[in-house]
Amino acid sequence: MSQWLPIEEIAEKVRSGELKAVDLVNMALKTIEDKNEYNAIISTTKDRALQRAQQIDSGEKKGRLVGVPFIAKDNFLAFGAETTAGSNMLKGFVAPYQATAIEKLEAEGAICVAKANLDAFAHGSSTENSDFGVTHNPYDKTRVAGGSSGGSAAAVVLDMAPFALGSDTGGSIRLPASFCGCVGYKPTYGLVSRSGVVAMASSLDVIGPLARTVEDTALILDVLAGRDELDSTTIDRDPESYTILAPAKNLKIGVIKEYMGEGLDDGVKNQIEVSIAKLRNSGAEIIEISLPSLPLSLAVYYIICPAEVSSNLSRYDGVRYGHTDKSAKTVEENYIKSRGQGFGAENKRRIIIGTHVLSSGYYDAYYKTAQTVRTKLINEFNEAFKTVDFLIGPVTPNTAFEIGSHHNEPMLDYLTDIMTVAANLVGIPAISLPIGSVNGLPVGLQLMGKQHSDRQLLALAKQTEELSK
Ligand code: GLN
């Protein structure tokens, strides 16, 4: 049982004076302290959080999230603590402004209490690439929490706050949600502003909530969604509230053939099949759908993502902000030393791969080919959504793996993303829902919808959540 009520109820009770924002913030901070050994949190924003809570308690209690504590992945620019993106490169960096997402949540009265651990610059699937140490899985401390939003997912499951924010470039919200056993939502590309979030791969990056229930998730999305003049990639939101979770009738759902075959753990497969059967019994029409280019999506992702990473990370030059090696005597030495010390092995690997696939001799062979296949993938998904309303399948082939078991094998980490990257390449909304466990470890179910179908997708997720109770 969670110590947190549904988010809407918390805000209601703060408004009516039954609950005090200060007590809620203290409850979050105490849980963070008590469960420190999981290393889900990089820093707390204690002083600022308590100050905001006091202001709320002594003033007008306005806003849909009034007094509700939350945790932001540490790649969100937020006041009250450093913003490190999990990297030595940004240690000591104090944000001069806040991410739009944080501003929107604060405008509704929510209170950021801490910054969550992540793989440095969100490069990874296990939080093992964090320069602040690995996050441990709440169900088994010897296993990873997933990544890169491992800290956010673990924090929600460890009950540190009612919800957390994450970023998802190739699965980083859904994968840790699946490994830790909470809901993780990746919105349609552009639905939520990324202004003030440390960029990873700009054509793939989205941000979204991790929470305990679909209802809480939908409420947070409703606050976050919509155009932002500070992010020109943002799109119009649904005119209706994302919190309308009415189940649709006559749904047609496609089981993704390519995700249900070889390489999928038997226990995970079984859980997914149970969920599919429940949806069928509840009246949905279930058919198998094949997306022939899907097996290429991982290769496409690991070309396009590093290409964009190499470009986005070029701003960390040791001159303007971030880590600087002060002993350097020339500009070139400063670049080499500052970047050499500030970036971790995975960051460097991506910069090298990215600059290679963009270099004039290899551009056509790698980058251009990858973009061509990306378009093919988009066309195949568009075709599929002419036949079915939603797609269903696993989030990952396995449950959480042991800490250290992928050591020095980046390919094993990359393979973890095999079922999540497509949604980013295609820009569609996708959710990871906890549906059960295998050998005591949580299993997530993935549902995907066409672009802009976020509201309908959340409604289906709600229905599926009820069925798996
Ligand atoms: N695991 C993927 C990667 O390392 C996805 C990361 C993410 O979504 N931030 O690229």
C-alpha cells in the first residue's frame, strides 16, 4: 500500500485544509532519506520545497496539484539544487531558469522535492552509466532499476513522491517503469515542451510522467501538454482533458508479431498473453499485426540517436559552463581535457559513433540509410493504424537484469531497447503498464497509439489496468 492518496485527492485535501503541504513535503523528504540506499536521488531541493509549502499553507490554496510533491529527473532545469544530468560534466551547474514542465507543475501548486538519478546525459538503459552511482531496483537490490530514468521510476515505486518526471529518447521512461513496476508515459512527439530539459537526441526526445496509476499519469499529462513558445517543436494539445478516461467500444488492437517471437522471455510472454486474453474477453477485437521493418529499428536508432547526441553534446566545450580543466594552457588542451574528464565512456562512444555516421565519407552509407528506413517504419506504422486502433506488446524482452551483468558489453544494453525505440522513431505515444511479475520482478505491458491519440491511449490503458487488478 502506498502512503500517497491519488494525486487529485491530495490536492483536494490540501485545498480544504485537511492536509498541510509542509507535512506532505516532509513525508516525501523522510522517505527519500529512509530509502537512501537505493540511490534513486541525486539531490533534494529541501529548502526551496519547504519554503513553497509554507507559502501554500499560509496563502490561497490554488491549483490542480496544490501541495503535491514530485521528483524530477536530474536533466530537468529546476531551482533549489544543481542540474547535473547525471554527469561529471555538469556537476556544480545551477540552472538560471526552470524547464517549462517544472514551471507548469509549479503554476498548479505542485512542489519539486528532489532530482532523480539517471544515466549520464540519459545515455543508457540501467542507470549504471550515472556518474553518481547505480540506482537499485526496489524489488531486488542486486538488480538495475532500468534507465535512463531509473531514479524516477524507483522513486515512485519506493513511494518517495506521488509522481516523477522522466525523459524518453528511446525508451527511458517506459523501460524503468517496466523494470520497477509503475506506469510510464511517453507522449506524442512535441506534445510536452522540452524547453529546459538537457537535450539528448532532439528528433526523438520527449518528456513525460511516471506514476502509480493511469489516472495520476493522465492528470499530470493534462497539466503538461500543449504548445510552448520556448519549444518550437511543440504541437496543439487535445481540446478535451486527458483525464477523460472513458473506455472506447469496438476497439481493434494489433499484437505486434515481431515483438512476440524469438528472444522474448517465456515468463514475460505469458504475462503479455494473459493481458491480451483479458482485453479480448472484455470485447476488444485482437488481431496479429506485422511491421516488417521493425527488426531494423534498433540499428536505425543507434545511428540517428548518436548522430544527434554528437551535435547536442558539442556545446559542452569546457568554456561556457560545465566542467573545465583549469590547468589547460591552450584552447585545444582545454577542450580535450575538459571533455575527456567530464564525459563518461558511453557519452564518448556516442560522440564517436555520431560524428562517424555524419562524416562526409559515411553519411550516405549510415545516416542517410537510417533516415530512409525511419521513413519506411513511419509508413508501416501509419498503415497498421489504418487496420487497428492500438498496438500491444511487451516493453522489454526480459525483467530487470543484475547490476554489472552488462559490464563492458554496450550491445547488451542497446538490446534492452529493442521494443521501445520504434515509438520514438515514429513519434507516437506509448505507455508501459505494470501487469504482473515473473520470479518477483515486475513486468510491463506496452500499448501504442497513432500520433495525437494520447487521450484515447490513456483510456485504453485505464481499461487494461482495471482488467489486470
Ligand atoms: N536506452 C536508450 C539509449 O541509451 C534510450 C535512452 C533514453 O531514452 N534516454 O539510447
